[in-house]
Amino acid sequence: MKGLTTVPKPSSGDLVAGISVALVALPQSLAYAEIAGMPPQYGLFASALPPILAAVFVSSRYLQTGPVALTALLAFGALEPLATPESGQYIELAALLALLVGGFRVALGLLRMGGVAYLLSEPVLTGFTTGAAILILSSQLPKIFDVATDGDGVLVDAWQAITSPDEWQAGAIGFSLLTLVCMFGGRRLHKLFPGVLVAVIVGVVVSGVADYSGTVVGELDGGFVSLTFDFPWDQVGDLVLPALVIALVGFAEPSSIARTFAAEEREPWDANREMVSQGVANLASAVSGAFPVGGSFSRSSLNRLAGANSAWAGAITGAFVMLALPLTPLLENLPGAILGAIVLGAVIKLVALGELVRLVQRNLLQAAVGVGTLVATLVSAPRVERGVLVGVALALGSHLYRELRVTTPSSRTGDVLTVAPEGVLWFATIPNIERLIRSEIAEHPDIVSVVLDLGGVGRLDYSAAAALRRLVEEIGTTDNAVSVQIINVRQGAARGAALHLED
């Protein structure tokens, strides 16, 4: 990997942007920690040291690292079957999971394999992120209405909350609406309007003054990050596969953010370096006793809009959160409904049902991959990483299906047979062409010439070329020899295969 780029001194824009993002990250981190099944305080730990260390290695100057909803949900899916959420064992396993995710990402980056994140096809990512977003939004509905549920599953609990209007708490709904108005309505006033911060301040003040009886964040000890290096190593085997899935799937979001910003700014971007930065951030989260982290689209966008000029902005965000930790008990009266609404406002954009509809209109096979991944993600909850695995299997299956499909239009003009295959010719599909030609020659003895037009062949591999050459030699040396002319070879053939046919 290339050496580290010289980082300029922090500017006033970096300071303003870093603090602005920190003020949003504080309440968001509490909400995302709950999605991950962790005590809210640990979301703050995941927002302190990780962005500071990530800034040393980051490739994108705008990328903000910390707790994100998608990675938090993946972490919950991996950990919930192994321990009770928020228990001591669960917290230890979360730190171990972050350590493994960080290790995978650092290794992939150092081995210059950052591009492996692109191996997940767009339909798989669209289906998974949509499914994950639906699950995340569903998990917040009981908070938004402040309804106690039976804990029978995310979707079941969400349905219970929606269908129990007699249990809805007016105060919680009011706080939720206030938050959404501040988040979305505030942007109409100014693109940097701190909607989340305003909602949190109003919520804390009103909750305290009015003696709010609904669910609140509760006790926050306000302590600094306590570094730990004691991990439950005996359970590494249970977390290796989920960690690898998180390392790959969770990198899709920060890589997409960074690539988009780099393209708009006409700046270079290094996937390997970004992979290392995200790996280091997760290692930092692990030793902080927290859970896996990633790149945040909303906070990165705010970082850019607020005037960030370098990676210092991310480091300043982490430092501000670190300094604010002793003051976090001030958020103990924050209504849980506000946290739910914050998550809803941040995640709703990930529901890409429109993109799935467009897939159906354009390519039914790829639509089946996307919709299949979506359904698998919802059905497999909370083990949502299984949805990714199902999606990958569907994508590979669709690719194999396309590779095996080859049409062989043919026509006869007098004693000349013309065959124009369309598709990919390789060892698995070339027998179809051979059978067709031999069958036509057997049924029509008057054929003296075969024209094989390869212009519609997307790819021709060496094995297929060898089989065609053998066919030419065999039918051209019989008593009733048939000449074969192969045209348009180089349009779709690999060079080696083309040369083999033209020798």
C-alpha cells in the first residue's frame, strides 16, 4: 500500500465541521448502540477513539467513521444468538466481533484487496440494504409509539406496536414528530440546520421540566473510554463468518460515500487505504469495548457541507465526543422516542423499493436476485448476514444461468447452412452447437458448406475454440466432406481462442 499522504494542518472549516458532526453523532450513537443490542453508553465509546485513529489512514477527507445503523444491525444478528443483549458476555463478544472485523479489513487493505467489496452485485446490495433498512425501521416503531411488545421478533413487534393504538403514548408520538420536523423541515431553512441537536435539546429540557413518564435513555455513567484487551477468544469460531460478512458488506457504504465525493471533487481515492482506515477504526472500537463501526453517509455529508478541508475533521469529531463523555449523564432524560425518530430519519433513505421496481422492468433475472435477497434478509432476521449469503448464491446462480444460455439460430440457403449462435461459448455450451451442426448435416445430406457466424458470441474460451476446430476437421475429412467457414471470430472471442481457430 502507498505511504500515508501528508496531512495539512487543521483549518477553521475542519474545526466547525468536526464539532458539527460530533453534535449529531452523540445522540445517533446512543440510538445505534441500541440497534446493536448494546447499552447506549457504548455507542459513545464507538464514536470517540475510532474516528480519531481512522483519520490517520483515511483516503477520503470527508468520510466520518463511527456507529452506523446497517453495521449495528449486522452486529446484532451475529451476537444475539450467542448471548443476551446488553449483558456482560454480549458486550465482550461485541468487542471481539469488532476486533475480527478490523483484522479482516486491515489484512484486505494491506494485501491490496480493497476491491473485493465490489464482488457484491448491485441487486444483492440493493436487496440487502432495503431489507436491513425495513428491519431497522421496524425495530424503532415500538420506541416511536412507546409501546411495550412481547419480543417475538422485529417484524412481529413492529406489527404489534402499529396495531395497538390504545397503547400509544401521546408524549412519545409528539417527541417523534418534533424530531422528524426538525430533521427534515430544518433543512428547508438551511442545509446546516442542526435538526437532531435541536430535537435532543428540546426533548431533554421538556422531559425534565414536565416530568415525562415515558421511556427515556436512562442511566449513563459519563465515564471515559476504558481500554480493554481481554477478549473471549474461545468463541472466535462463532464470529469468524459474521465478521467477514460485516467486513465486506459494511465496507460497501463507506466506499460508496468516498467514491461519490472523490468523483465530485475530482480527487483520487484509494480503496485499499480506505479499507485499512476502516479496519483500524474497528480495532480501536474493539479495544474501547464497543462494537463494529463503519462510515456514515449522513454524518459524512454534513462534514462536507460544514466546510471540512481534511481528515482532521474526523479526528476533531472523535476528540469532541471523547471530551463530552463526562457530560453524557445530561442525556439521561432524553426520550427514547426521539432516538427512534433519529434512526427513522437517517435510515429511511436506504429503502430502495423504487430501484427494485426498476430492476423488474429492466431485467427480471437480476430483479429475482434483488427481491430474493430482500426476502431472505427479512426472513432470516436477526441473522441478517444469512440474507447476504443467500443473495450471493442467487447472484452466482443467475450468472451461471446466463452462461449456460446460448441460442443457436440457423438457416439454410440451398446447400449452405448458416449457424449464428448468441451467448457465451465455453466447454459447457459448445456441445449444443456441435449437436445442431451434426444433426442438420445428417438430416440434409445436400449440405456442402457450413457458415458459422460468431458475431453474436459474447465470449469464446479456448476449450470451445478447440471443440469447434475439432468439429471442422472431422466433418471436413469424411466421405461426404463439408466445408466450414467461420466468420466474425474476433468480435466476441478472446484473443487466444481466436488465434486457435485461425491457425
